[in-house]
Amino acid sequence: MIGLISATAAGAAARDRLAAAWPDRTRVYEGPGVREAVTRAFGECDQLVCFLATGATVRLLAPLLADKTDDPGVVCVDEAQQHAVSLLGGHAGGANELARAVADVLSGCRPVVTTATDAVGVPGLDTLGWPVEGAVAAVSRALLDGATVPVRADARWPLPALPPNAVPAGSAHGAQGAGADGATLWVTDKVIPLGRAEAVLRPPSLAVGVGASRGVTADEVLLLVEETLDEAGLSVRSVTELATVDAKANEPGLLAAAERLGVPLRTYPAEALSAVEVPNPSDAPRAAVGTPSVAEAAALLAAAPRAATAGVVTTSGHARDGHGGLGELVVPKTKSAPIDGSPAMATAAVARRGPRGRLAVVGLGPGARDLVTPRAREELRRASVLVGLDQYVDQIRDLLRPGTRVVESGLGAEEERARTAVAEARAGHAVALIGSGDAGVYAMASPALAEASDDIDVVGVPGVTAALAAAAILGAPLGHDHVSISLSDLHTPWEVIERRVRAAAEADIVVTFYNPRSRGRDWQLPKALGILAEHREGRTPVGVVRGATRPDEYATLTTLAELAPESVDMMTVVTVGNTATREIAGRMVTPRGYRWQA
């Protein structure tokens, strides 16, 4: 919950704008005085937005501060709503992101973020999405100062881009020992001794399988899990889930244990667990829930790549899919100790999942920066490798983190870019493959996914495609059924394209033509328009939009009979209405239903 506090009428007006924008996330705190309101909000909320002077806010907060890991994030907004200052808890409290969000709501307001790593674009170790321990400040300072910081990882995890001075230990750059003042960054799920300038990132690598009798307590499960991990030298902060059999999906002790660990409880059918070969099968769970193993089998299934969970699991303790994905049993089944003379009621086993590369296929929208979605921005910041057409890379280069490796190429190299992106993901990197509009519409998602198998994780990030951008400019031409057809016959035979155009014409569907005309392809558009004219009157509205949302945007509304094909090029989309489409007040409108058409 975000607490909102104000002291003046102007502050209250801005406060109310935030409350209206985020009704389910905010709570207004009022009187009897500002100090009392701040104190109550500080104790009850995860974050605060104070419409107060920064000096006043600091004095009010000072007596309340306890620890950076527990204190709420605080943003301070000035009287004129010109600045949203991340005042407290920039990373741990989420105040940096909150400041940006507040500025988005309060038009004309700018976020002010002074956290050193954010100010220079270096990712804070506590913003990478993984738990981090140790001398975080010392390692961050070494990264900021440009000192060589060795990164010692058990495996190559798809981390976001780190600065160039964060060098894999043992690489050609010579990071053999510790960095400046011993600064070192570890990436491991193992418990290791840390020096005064060392930090460790905990990857999401461990799954704990749990078997339990009815009535098991959360305390018994948690004690067993913690002792099992401790004895194996593994960090509980790398545990991503508890796993068990479906029959235990509603067991209160297991649910409470998972909640207290902050992880989900994943369950599997007994049949799936029975198919897993484990080193320590038992007749007791077979009789109780229909499988000879719960803890070990569930751990292995949970740790295997999602695509591998139907694969073969051998008694050596490795689950394999057809592409070599591994779920390694690192701690066999152990039993809980009896409590107060009662019999042991829980078993646990631990399995490790191997890292998988990550490919995000990102649509950048039609060209305007404000139509690059927040999710697309997040994926660009998350990537350590960016692959894309050179002109698209130039559009968003400033959004990348320092240290992001860029692989760019020119027009006509789509398949090569797709193969490169997939290869980089298979090498274990976090990759963003970019395209204009929506990456899944006449763009890079299709060739990339044709190359990718199930040995990498793939994330699709939707974007505003050209048909939608053009439609918004024209009015509402896509208000009813519509279809997009590319007139480029470079990859699709013209006979196929013509058949599709004819089907759309006969079905009376609004048509948006992509790739309508180029210097070498100047007859396809007139041919397609002629086919539509066999079924639609010459006065049918046609919208022509070139460079939608770009600085040189051009849009015109004409008719099927009057459209001049020579005015169209590859930067243009052409939208042809159906028999119900009308021009109303200079806008192209297709009704959602036909009843109100004469």
C-alpha cells in the first residue's frame, strides 16, 4: 500500500490525482497533524508519497528510520509538482521506480533519482531481481569507480548487462584474483565465506520436494527444509518453490511453510511422480498417495526445465529432456526429526535446475518513443545482448544499460538476426531481439521462434503494430472484423497473396495492406485494389498513413476509386474499409454492428 500525505491545498489536489489513478494501491492519510499522518503511514505502508518540502519530510522521517531493508520507500513531491524526488529506499523500498511512476501520473513532473548506480545507468545489485548478500555497497562502489570486479559464477546465468569492468573470473581480461580492495561478485546458490568487499547473488536454482503426513505443521516443514539446506551448504534464498503431490495441495502446513518462505507450492499428479526414477523409493507413499516417491520425484520435476518435465529421469538423479536440460538431485530424501516424541511427519529433497538462456522478442511500436511500452523498456534494460536492425537499435540505444553488447545488421538480414539471437540465448545470455511494431506481426518473432527449440526460455513482448497506429490516426476503421495482408511476394507466392485478398473481398472484411508498394514491386497494390473493387463500391473509404507516429507522419483519407498507388511506399499502410465503413467528420469509421447503418 502507498500512503499519501499532503499539507497544502495544491498538495491535496495532486494527492487526489494519484489516489484516483491508483485507487487500489493508495491510502490517504490526514490529520490531526502532518507529523501524525506521516508516522501512521510509515508504520502501515510499503511506500509513501509526501507532498511536502524535502527538508520537512526528512525531519519528520528521521525519528522513524530503522533499517534500509525494512523502511518503506519514500518519494517527496514539491508544491508545484515539478519534481518527484526519490528520498528514501530507492532500491530496497522501490522509491526510484515509484518516483518515475508518480511523474508519469503528474504531467509536467520529473523524477529525481540520486542513487549512484541509477544516476549513471549501472544496475544496482539489489535491482537485478535476485537476492543479494554481503558487501553490496563496496562492490557497487568498485563498479562505479571503474575498478575491475571479478564475477565468479557456478554457471552462466542470464543476468542483465553488468558494466564492462565486471569481468568473468578467469576470462581473457585477466580477472584472476579479487578486484579493487578485494571486490568480488559471486553468483552461486552455495553458502560461501565472504570477504569485507565481496557480495553474492543468489540465482533461482533450487527446488525443494516435500512429502508430508496429514496434519504436519509449518514449523516442522520449515525446520526440515532449513536444516537440509544448511547441511548441504546451500542457500535458502535460491529456493524458488516447494513441490509435492497433488493430494497435498491443500495441506495447511505445506501452504503456510511455502508462504513463510515466500515461494509457491507446486504440485504434481501421483502418476507423473510415479514415472520418475529416484534413488530412494518407498512403499509408504505408494500406499498413501499412489507414488513411491514424493520428495525426490517432486524436487526433480520442479527443477527440470518446464519443457523437460515429461522426459526420462534416471536413478543417477538427472532429469533430461531431448535437449539436455538437467534437474540434478543434490540432496536425497531426508526425514524430519520427531518433535515431542511424535513420529516424523515430513520428508524433503533438494534438486538444482541448470541455467537456461533467455530470449525476449520485443516490439518497439511504430516509431514514437512514448509508444514503446513499459514492458519493452524493462526487457531492454534486462538484456545483456541486444540483436536488431541497425536503424531500430539507434532508436532505443539510450535505453540500454552500460555494458550491453549490441549485435546489429542492415536490411534483409532477418534470418541471420534470428539465428544470432537464438545462438546467444543458447550460450546462456539474456537476449533482446527487437523489431518495429509488434514483433509477432511481419517481424522478428516468427523467424526467431522457427530457430528456437525448447532449450531456452522465450518471452514475447507485444508492441503497437502499424495497423493499429494507422487506425488510431484515421479514426476507427477496424471497429469490426478486419485482416492484415502483406503484398510483398518476396517470401510468399503472389498466387497465395491474391487468394487471400480475394477471400477478404468476398467476406466483406476491412483490409490493411502491409508492404504495399516498392520500387521493384509496383503492380501488386493496383491488382489488390482491383480485386476489392469487384466487391465494393468506388466510394468505399481508404486510409493511407505513412510513417505513423514518426516526425514525418502523413495521413490522408480517400476512396477506393481515387487512391493513387504511386503515392504509396514501403513506409505506408493502406486500410480499405468494408461496405459499412463511412467517412464521418473527416474520420474513417467502421461500426461495431451494422444495425445503425441505413
